Amino acid sequence: MGEIPLAACDRIIRNATKLRVGNDAAALLAEVLEEIGTEIAAEAGTLAKHAGRRTVKASDIKLAAR
């Protein structure tokens, strides 16, 4: 199981659609969001290292998410 709680994904889908949500849909959204988040985090880490830092900042995440 991933890092993103299924309940949070369930709420995201419910709030966006005002529909009921299947467990498989919430699980798949969690998986997709984790993949996207991992890619963004890796790119942000690269940006922080390039800047000579060992700390990822919010600006690194914003830039990597573009």
C-alpha cells in the first residue's frame, strides 16, 4: 500500500463529482497521485541539489510541478 490514504482520495473524488466512489477508484487515484508526486519530488530534489542545497523547498516543488 502506498503513502496516500484511500479516505483522502475518496473525499477528493466525492468533492469533485458529488457521486459515490468505489474502493477501486479511490485506490487507483491514490496510485496515480503517488506516481505523479514521486516524479515531482525527484525533480525537486534535483533542483535543490543543483542549487547546492540539501533541503527541498516549496519553490523547488512549484518549479518541478510545471
